[in-house]
Amino acid sequence: MSSSVHVIRHGEVENPGKILYGRQPGWTLSSRGQEMAQVLGEWSKSIDLGALHVSPLQRAQETAAPISLAHDIAITTDERLIEAANVFEGKAFGVGDGVLRHPAAWRYLWNPWRPSWGEPYDEQINRMLAAVFAAHKSAQGKDAICVSHQLPIWILRSAIESRRLLHDPRKRECTLASVTSIHFDDEGLISGLTYSEPARHLLPEK
């Protein structure tokens, strides 16, 4: 039977200092992020859910909690859904006062195609694809949900849609609490992809 794996980006994080939190532990959802998680829980009720696989990071686990409760389904933590590694993790990225204005950071920016400042794109694609197929298998014919992070989700989508991996981060179609749905045919092959924003009304103004 055909089914889908819905790859969700976590909700808004409490981060007034505009830190690139990356893989650091302990970053929690903001109050708005908690609202987004509740919206996702309600949204998920229309899905015949067979598996819920989640990044180990706290913001992803908190985003998944209402979904887990709505379906009475356990969260399976999958390390492959984690945020991309980045050498600037823990640094401020505020406009005009962030790490990129310092010459010491520029030595990491020599190769945007890899990229030279973090986890290679091909590694992100491989682990995310493996996680999605594992969730699909675990769901046993039902839909699955994976909760992950913006960059790995966008790079996965770009690979599936044969889009170039080098991109402007400001133009990623992967907002907070968005859903990138990967559809499988009855032979277990990826047949298409759709995108939606169940919590669009909660997104902060730009």
C-alpha cells in the first residue's frame, strides 16, 4: 500500500540571544513553539500513524510529544535525524554583531559546496534518507512521522527533487513546524513530495 513519511521541522526555540544552537543539548521550545507543537498534534490526528521517529535534541522531542499523546504511540529516537554539525555552534549570529563579522571565522567559508563549515551535504542526505526509509518500514503500511531540523530536511528535499544543494538559507521552504511529506508508492519507492505549514498562523513576523 502507498503511504507517506511526514518530516516535521521542530517548533520555535527560546533563543533571545540568536545563538546558533546546533547540536547543543538543553535548548527548549518557546511558548510559541509549544503552541506550534500542539497544532501539530491536532494536525496529526488525520493521519493513520504507524511510527514516530524523532531527533534526540530536546526541541525535537518536545515538538513530538503532543503527536505521541494524540496517537498513544511511543517516540523512537533516531540519531540520524539530528541537526547538521556546524563549527559555529554556540556562537551568536545577530545581524552585524555575529561570528561571521570576525576574520577568524572566514577560514571556514572557503567551500560552500561541501560545505566547509559543517557536515557535508552528502552525509546529511545519506543519513536522512536512511532515517526516512527506516520510519517507513517501521510504520508497516501506515504513515510515519519524523521530527528533525531545517537544514537536513531542506537538503533531503533538494536531493529528492534534484535541486542544487548550494543555496541561500533565507530561501529554504522549511518554516518552523512545517511538514515535508515524502510519498511512497506500493513498491516502497519514493513517488513524490508535498509541503505544508499547519502552524503558519503562529509564525513570527519577518
